[in-house]
Amino acid sequence: MPTDIRIKKGLNINLVGVAEATTSKAVASNVYNIHLADFHGLTPKMLLKEGAEVKAGEPIFFNKNYPAMKFVSPVSGELVEIERGARRKILNLKILADKQQTALEHPPLDISKASDADIRAFLLESGCWPFIKQRPYDIIAHPEEVPKSIFISAYATAPLAADINYTLSGREKELQAAIDGLAKLTPGKIHVGIGKGENSPFAQLTGFERHTVSGPHPAGLVGTLINKIDPINKGERIWTLSPQDMVIIGEAFLTGKFNPERIVALAGSCVKKPKYYTTKIGAEISTLLYASGVNQKDFRVINGDVLTGSKSRPDGHLGFYNNCVSVIPEGDDYEFFGWTKPVFDKISSTRSLTFSWMQPNKKYNLDTNTNGEHRAFVVTGLYEEVFPMDIYPLQLLKACMYKDLDEMEQLGLYEVIPEDFSLTEFVCISKQPHQEIIREGLDYLQKEIG
Amino acid sequence: MSDKRLTIKKRLHIIKHRLRGNKMAPAFSALHTFLFTPDETTHSGGHIRSADDLKRTMNMVILALIPVLLFSFFNTGYQHYAAIDAASGAPRVLSLMDNFLTWENFWLGFTLVMPLVIISYAIGLGVEFIFAIIKGHEVEEGYLVTGMLVPLIIPVDTPLWMLAVAVVFGVVIGKEVFGGTGMNILNPALTIRAFLFFAYPTWMSGDKVWVHGAVERTGTPDAISGETILGSLAQNNAYDYSVSDMFFGFIPGSVGETSAFLILLGGLFLIFSKIASWRIMVSAVIGSLVMGLIFNGIVDMGWIGANSSFYSLMNFEFWKHLIVGGLAFGIVYMATDPVTGSQTQKGKWIYGFLIGFLSVMIRVFNPAYPEGVFLAILLMNVFAPTIDHYVVRGNVKRRLNRLKTATIYPRTTDGKAEELKAETV
């Protein structure tokens, strides 16, 4: 049943440097990287050795615990380095791109005739499977499991996030193919959240439950959507996908090729010309930065949005799941009596001589300073104001900290992933690392209960 | 000027790095972060953080206490001189400009109250620093508020050594043994107050302690009286203060508790700045009014005679409980302590209501000491986790009910999913 979901609790963080709605083609990157850290909990097993030639879409490694799950190269070229860390753990794969790209082609899949098993096999072989994430635990979905439903949020509310309606316009054909294919993987439904009154690429598509969503961040997080429509219970599985990843899946169904090309937002106050670029998964971020320019020396490059992304460098590479790169100033400076003077240039969820409540639409230039030190939990009631789920955030965080499995289950840890706690982390007066706490809690729960 | 500040900043930065790993690092860090918010950047999770930190939060409470403190200077002086006048047979008539806001009052109050403030901070922060150095953690900000609250909730003539002993007890037993700020079960300021009350009852109660000078003159012909309104009522005596005196605070009592007006302003400021919970304040006011009404009702029904020792307090108009004694101060500044209070929004309603309700009840039924706020809050501190437990249970129950209709599918190996019937866990 389609619903109209209105989120009241939350906080919109308006930052300087929203990407302008123009797209250029990024300079082709010489080296493409696959960060293994993008796939949480995965144990990779290499298929190729250093120095091997590889085609675009050709498998490089697979999931040791599920060998059919292949991970493919975004481009054709030479696998020049397998970067390893402690205990030979694979961290990073570097592929030197050919000038002339060649791609591995599978026969396209006729979705209307394909069975559930065909689709699973196709996604696994083509390298598209890792785009499907699973809740609980925020990991790549297990191919033998059957989810009770699949959720997609096409409403971007995170600060500086790419506008999905812009980046995916014209890709309706691929999205429809992906929906048709994914629909066969679950006896339940596919739920898509669309921004209310927005011109969404999903507007004309069929085969899913359409939900209109409005309200401040985190209204656009898929976790919020799940919690309002069909919350997860113990033992259940829900799969989630990002719309931009569905385009790649849809294209693979239609053409048989893994095409890692996507439109990425380059945003943030340190970028001279924030705008969109067409580039590929794993491309060097510097190719975007050189084109747009940066306006200061001391900045941080973030793979993803400022609340959930991972720290990167100008010579870092676009992550597997990301559709945006944010560049904001580093805040590694002291502030004289910063704790007591009135604050006009930072966002605050209180009114304690902080004045962002007076200008809710003002755009701020926030840096990476923590604005205070780490403390024990003291203040109560602030998280609830930005946390729209039917969950007690403080109590759940504490349960994760003291590792009480019963409480973690009962307070709803199955329903959340770290990004759901990105806003409570932002407003936290004690500067506690909420996302890390939840991540560790999920890992512990998975290890103990599975 | 900015050059000089830069060098200070750089010098402190160098010292900080030199002291890294040193035992004294927390002590230096406490002073350093007082001057400068640190250069720390985000290293996990989100990359940006809001402007608020614990220092700012605590600072807001202190700002809300400043008017109360300033008023207490004047009132301490005024009550002293008024009592002398009364003892000499020429009672004063209050006049705000002529005999209240005078230099003489201010100076007397200042010289009496400031030592309490200084001792409270010096001893309390000293203990905090020692614990931070021993345990190697940062000096946390909790005591900034506690240190200001303590002098405001004790009688003005409390000997400084008694205060010092009580502060050490309160900070060590009330807070540090539990792990410091954020971990304590009882409100540290009230623990200090309770220690004073139970360790030195003769000093902390009775009719002689509330006005400066009343104690040492006992027994002499010109003994001055220092009775609070509640004290008079407890002995079924009449009191001689108007409602406006009580509301604005021109009455004897603990140092900072008298002015309901300024406390109200402080409370509104804390609610507006979202630092303190309005739920606790509103429900505590409701709770005290309800209990007051019940007592008034008992008197009206004639269930209790005028000769009962509780008669005057029970007959006291229900709403006046809010403007005499420490009730208003306790509700605004002590009950709203987020660490020791209820932590869930629903729980805060119950917690606050019971504080107001019990405060008035204890106040009326306690023959030794007609005041109940600090006991009521301490009692509810102990019960706050229980209240939260039952509130959170409601959420857990919903989740467990939902579990009965969970849709769990078996794994598919041949690619065909068969629906498993709803599984009860």
C-alpha cells in the first residue's frame, strides 16, 4: 500500500558548496582502485595475480565464503598491485587502465523469462551482486537468502548529497529492468521512497510500492523508510540498494556488460566549482579535483557524504557505493574561548548561545573540528529530536557499548546500520563515536548470533 | 594583540605535545581546553560535528545561576540587617532601592557567600583534578555546575570546614566512585547537601541558621531570629511575609533558593536554550500542586484539626509551596540534571511529577526539618533507572509482539523460495 511518509524529527544540515546541476565528463583516470574496505566483513580470495591483464567486467577476486560471488574490474588494463596490510590482508587493488578499453560481455538476460535462480546467477557472475546490501548487519546480501522485501530510497537528504533526480534522469529504462529483475528475488515487495513533489526518475516506473517521503534528514535514509513501512524483526532479512547502483544492474541485464560509469557530485566548500562529473567506480578523485579546483590548502576529501563517507585523499579513489565526493576544510586549529563565546558560523541543535536556530536556511561552512572533547554520555533527549525511528537511541548505544546481546536485540539493533546514527552523532554533546559503536555492536551481534 | 595570542596558542600547543603521556597531562589539558577549544578533528563516523560541547552546556547552567547568585548577595545582607532591626523593635519596611539594593547589603552578602563559592570550587575541582591525574582521564566539566549549586543550597553561616568536608564526601562518594561525570547515580550537589544535613543536623536545621548572625547571638538579649516561612509553619506559627516577598525572594532561606522570580527566569532560559528538560520542570510543578491541593482538601474536609502539628503546613495554599523554600530551585536546577534524572522522554514526566509530589509531602510530614526537595530528588534519582526501565520495556514489548508475525524465509539453494509460515521466536 503506497504511503505518504512525513518525517518531523531530524535536522537539515545546509552546507556551502552544493553541486551545481551541470555535468562534465571527467578526465579518464590512469589508475583505478578497488578498496576492500568498501565491503565490510568480506574475506576476498584473488583470482588473478599481480601483472595479469584484465578486461572491464572480468572477475578479479571472489568471496571466500561464497565463491560464486565475483568482484569485477571496472576497466580493462593490468592489475599492477595488490596492496596488503598486516597479516597479508588485502587492502587495495590497483588496475592500470588501457588506452583502448575492452569489456567482457555476457549474454543479456531476458528478465521476463528468467527465473529467480537465473537472476541470482547472473548478478553473481556479472559482478553486480555486491551492490545488494542486507539488513541486519549492513553487509553484502547472502545470495542464498530470501529477503522479506527490498527497499530503495530515491530521496537524498544528506548534506551535499548528489541529487538523484538529476543524476539518474534518463536512466528509467535501466531502473525498470533492475526493478523487474530484483522483484523476482523476493516473495515480498520492492519499496521505493520518492521525495514528495520531486520529479523522480521512478515516477513513471512500475512494479514496486511507491512511497512519498518528506521532511528533514534522515528522511532520505533507507533505514528511516524501512522503520516506517516494514521494520525488521529478528531472523528477517531486508535488502537495500542505492538507485545509482540499480542503474548498473539494469544495464547489465539489458546489455550483458558491467558498466561502472556513474554521475558523481563533487561538492563542499573547498571546491571552487562544485558540480557533477561522469566517471567510473574506482577512478582517481584528483581527476575531479583538478577539473573543479580547490580554494584552500588544508582540506579533507571524503568519499561519500560528510556524515557517512570515509576519509580519503586527493589521490584516493571513488568508492564502490558512492555517488558523491565532499571536500571540506580541516579544522585542526584551536579556538580561543570557543566553548563560551556566542557562535554564529556553526550548526547547533540547541540554543546555547548558538544561533543557527535563527537562520534555518543559511548555508554553513563547517570544518572537521569536533568542537569539543570526548566525554561520557551526559545530556539526554537531544538524540530523540533527530532520530525518527521507533527506537531508543541512547539506550541502544549503551547496550552496544556494554555488549549485552539481549538488550541489543530487544532495543532494535537488527533494524539499524551505522548511517542511521550519523545525525545523533552530529548533535552529540559528548562527541561519542555513534557510528563506530553501532558498527562494533553489529559485528558482535553477527558473530554471536549470525 | 592577535600576534601575542598566536604565540600563546603555539606555546600551549607545544607544551601539550611535550606532556603527552605524562601524569600531569589531564591537569594541563583542563586548563588548556578552558582557554582554547582543542584542535581535535573527527576521525571516525561523520566528518562534521555540531557546535555544542559539554563545556558550553554546563556554561549555560552557570549563566542561568548568575542572577540567583547576585540576588543572594543582596538578600543575605538585607536579611541580616532586617533581623537586627526587628530584634531592636523597629522592623524594617522593604524598599527595593532604599534598603535592599544597597552597597552595605551587597558587601556583607558578598563577603559571606563568596567564600562558600570559592571553597566549593577549590575543594571540588581539587578532588576532580586529583582523580583525573590518578586515573589518567580528562577533567570533566560536571563539577562546574555542581560547584555553583552547592553554595546556593546551604545556609549562609555554614562553617567553611564543614562545607569542605561535605564537598570531598559528595564528589568522591557521590561521583568519582561511580566513574566520574556521567556515571553517577545521585546528584552530587544534593549528596553534598544531604551529607551536611545528616552529619551536622543542628547546624543545618532549626530556626537559627538561615540568617547571618542569628547563631552566635543566641542567648543574648538582642537575639535575632532567622526562621524560614516553612519553619514557622511547622511550628504552627504565623509568618509575616507577603506573597510578593516570597515570589521575589525577600525572605530568609538557603543562600540562593529564595527568589522564585529569578529562578523562573533561569528556568525559562534553560528551557529556551534546550539545556534542561521542560518536561521535568512542568511535571514537577504539576506534581507539587497536586500534592498541595490534596493537603488543602484534607484540611477543608475537616479531617485534621487546627491543633494538629501538620495543620499550618497542610493549610498553606497549595500554590505557595512553589515560591517558598527550595522547591523552585530544586525543580529548575537539580531535578533537571540529565545524568541522575530519567533519560527517556516519557520517563521524565513521571520522574518530574513524583519529585514535585514527594517534595511537598516530605515538607509537610517532616517534623525535624520542613523541607523535602533534596530528599525527594535524591529518592527519585535512585528510582529514575527503574522508571526508564519500564518505559523502555514498552518499546521492547512492541518489538516482541511484532516478532510473532515475522516473515522468515528459508535459504534457497535451487533458487526457489518457499514461504515459511510465520515463526514464533
